[in-house]
Amino acid sequence: MRRFSFKITRKGILRFLKRLGLGFLGLILLFFILNWVFPVPDKLEYSTIITDQKGEVINAYLTSDQKWRMKTELNEISPLLQKTIVNKEDRHFYRHIGVNPFAVIRAFFSNLFHMRRMSGASTITMQVAKMLEPGKRNIWSKMREMFRALQLELKYSKKEILQLYLNLVPYGGNIEGVKAASLLYFNKNPDHLSLAEITSLSIIPNKPGVMVPAATMILLLKKETAGWSALPKERFLPKRKYRMHWLNHSMPGEGWFRIIFRIYLTG
């Protein structure tokens, strides 16, 4: 019986590292070739809006694909809303290159263990890629999202990617983006939202089909309390102040609807 021996030598290590480096350089070269051949589809159409002398929106028109999608700059959006969405959707947004490898590995083993989709690994950049180029959910579409995410990170800054996300994020029906949702649901610009309204806009994208008014907002409140518990230790507001803020700000709906909020939050 022949014995196989494996001996690690300095020359063998150097040969392995050389091959690894060449393979890595080959992947980078392939990426830039594909990036040139298949540019990211980032051309967006926004709703035409008409404003008064004070800058308040007095009329708006649907896009050609029948969407309420109103362009907004980051400085028009409440910093608290930006922080809340980033912490909820992708807390490592400013530290990865569009794809979070640790989240991908975690999601892979979690889904494999449960034999069904339990968690995703989509970063904010990957979600932007998916919204720019929607398609069926499968392994190939996920690979495309990763590739497009790398393209977006190469082309845009983090602030520009976050702005794209906040202009595209779905808010139920044909409403897309923070500005359209803020104006249509609360009749306010996104830099004048209350804490309760900010919390709503940070939760709705997780389940845009579950929308206001009335009964469905109870589901949002349940998701809201879980969402805030996932934020970093330095929370934005103490829990007591946060809960009372919900009670002191009326949401879309009738008087009995606000009573339901009071029962839920104080129960």
C-alpha cells in the first residue's frame, strides 16, 4: 500500500501565494471587463412636481411607469430618519464594499440549517441594485445583485448610494421613496417629520404591503418595538420618551384609531 506524504516547504508556500495572487488579479480584471460591458442601469425617472414660492409641493405627476417617485437630496431628509434606516437595514453600511461577506456566510448556514429562507444578506447597496433591476428571486439574481452592488460602490459614494436607496425604497402600492411617502402619508417634507412618523417610515419598507390606515398600523407598531430593540446601545431616545411620543402624535386615521394606539402602548 502506497503512502502519501505532504510536506510544507517555503517554496511551496510561495508558489501557492503566487497562484492565489494571480487568481485574485484575474477576478479584478474580469470585474472591470464586465463592468465596462454591462454598466449599471442607474437612469431613473422622477415625478414632476410643482412647488409654490415657499418650496412647498402643490402638485405632482406620476412617472411613465405610474409611480409616485419624487427626487430628494440627503440634506432634505431628517438625519434621524437616515440613521434609523441605516441601523435597521444595514448597520455595517459604511464599512463594507457593497457586499457583506460575513452576512452572506451567516445567511447561508442559517438557511441551510432550517432548509428554507430564514434570513437574507442584502446590504443597502444590494437592495438599491435590486430596485434598479428587479427580477425573480433566485441564486442567479442574488449573484447579479452582488455584482451590481460592487459596481455601485465603484461609481458612487456612500452618501450617494444612501440617497438612491431613500429615493427608491418601496412604501406600498405605487409609492417609492421617502419624499413621496412623507408627502402622501403625512403631508410633510421629509425634514419635518415627528419621531412617530420617522419610525413608521423606517418600518414600512420591511413589509410595504402592510400599510396604513387603521388596523394594519397595529402590526407596524409590533414590528416597531422589535425594530428599536435591534438598534445599537446608544439609542436615539429613551424608551419612555419614545413611547409617550407615539401617544402625543396622531397618525393617519380617525379618533378610534388613536385609542387603539393608546391601548397597545400602555397595556
